[in-house]
Amino acid sequence: MAKTLKVGVIGVGGIACTHFPGWKDSLHAEMLAFADVDAAALNRVADAQNIQLRYSNPQDLIANKDIDIVDICTPNMYHTALAIAALDAGKHVICEKPLAPTPKDIRNMIAARDKSGKLLMTAQHFRFSGSAKALKAEVDGGILGDIYHARGWMLRRAAAATRPGFILKKHSGGGPCIDIGVHILDLTLWMMGNPKPVSVTGVTQAKLAKLPGAFSIWGGPIPKEMDVEEFAAAFVRFENGATLILEVSWLLHHKTTGEDMQMWLYGVKGGAHWPSNEILSTNNATQQQMNTQIVRAEGGEAHAQECIAFAEAVAHRKPSPVPAEQSLDVITILDGLYRSAMSGKEVRLKY
């Protein structure tokens, strides 16, 4: 009988709760230990999940020889050190998005992964949604032909998470650009076949966050100490000649009930919209325009599915479901966006 992989979760007070069902449903893994620097959160969540092994220091969890997989769900700025420590200790690592706040951090994580021979995965859960899997299968089958342009946005209306882990750069590394921009950018690049980005022109704004009485429907008043952007946009060029427009915000005056996440892909044979999964094409011979609806794939809740997929990859010695090299491209673009916003110029990307 195959060994059941033991999972240790670091940072249990937030997004980790969406991972727990996946570990519970996995045929290959089970949760063994939790770690969190907030003792109250640690005990509350561990009690709810019936986890007896608890650590106030994540390094103690990493040192536990019984643990095979470390699941990192801390604020962004702590991902790199914890992931490298876990890889160096011989653990497989799944880490919440963004994998790390800078390209240099991710390159260091890749080096640690290669040295350890273990798997490293970014928890980009939207890839595991039924609608995304269905569209990806059609795109990979060539339904759009060569994709030469894309648009992606993830926009919220007065819906910022106001906790320090999100709004203080020392914890987060940035605002919505790196918080939710990483979601739609990763999904769009994946759909496009992960072309290599070569340049970025970007802008950031914090206008709405600084207005008197600025608030979030998710967290009340916007704290005055917030030092990250609330809006970002970019124009990206790729090595193959393709282009992409990206827009993200926590507070934009945009018509949506909470959040609007959309993607458009434009190819020589057709266009596609996600999440509606409608394909738009033209028959030039008959001069007809055609709209086709793709049937949504089933598969369960996406956060749970990413954990199940990672455990399966570890158990069956498969490649990482979300390779760190693809996350490096995502963060290289977002880092370029920030640098372009500061300089007011297009930034050429270096690897």
C-alpha cells in the first residue's frame, strides 16, 4: 500500500481554510500539523480541524521528519524563506500565490527545488476551475489558432482586504497588482501557452484609497497606513509578437457586485471569453459569424482541487501542476509593471 503523505500547513488564519477540504479529500495525503505565529488563530483553527500537532515557530514544523508536504499560506513576503527552508529539509512545497514578490526570490526557490529534487507548486487555483479546464482543452486543441492578443482584468468595487498582510508593503510586497493581478495574469498566460514576455509598460494609482472616508465593503475604513497601490494596469509584449492588456483594482468605480474577473483571447481562427467560455469565429467563405458555447467541465471546488492535484503529483512522481518557471514569468511581468510605473517608461524584461 502506498504511503499516505503527511502535510504541514504554515499560516492557518486566512486562505489556508480553502485548502483543508482538498487535503481531507485527497487519496494520497492527510494533514498532520499546523503552524502560525498567532497562537489564538492557531489553536482556534487546529481545534476546528482536529489537528493536535501545533507549532508557534514554522521552522519547527519544517524540521518534523514525518512531514512530506509543506503548504505555505502566509503573507507574501514570507513565502521565499519558508519555501527554501522546507525544500532544504527535503519537503515538497505548495505555496499560495504569488509564489514570491520578486523574480530574484523565485529564482532562489527554483535553485532550492532543483537541489532538493522535490516538487514546488504555486497555488493558482483558478487553473483548476471547471470553466478554465474546459476552455484550456479547447485552446490547446487549436480552436483559436495562434493567439496574438489578450485582455485580462480582475476588478473590485470598494472591496479591499484591509488586513496588514494585504495593505502594508512590508508584508505583501504590493497591492492588487500582486494580490489579485497574479490570478488573472497567470490564467491568461496559461491559456496563451505561456509565451515569453519581453517588455512591460505599467501604471499604478492609489487615488481612491487616499480620499476622505475611503472604505471597503470587506473591511470597513481604509487604514491610513496603507502604502500599496489600489489600481494597476499594463501593456505587455511577448517574444512571439503577441500582446496583452492587464487591469486590476481593489476599489475601482466599476460596475460589479464585489468582483469582476474576465479574460479575452484573440487568435487568428477565433476569439474566446472566460468565464462564459464562448468562442467567436468567422467563416470567411460564407461571410458568416459564429458563436459557440463550450460545455463547462466538472471537477469540484478549485482550491481543493489544486491540493488534490499536488498530492497526486507527489505520490505518482509527476511534474508540478503549476511549475515555478511559469510563476517566474508572471512575477517578472508584475515586477516590470511596478518598475515601469516608477520610471514612467517601458521596461525591458531580463531573466
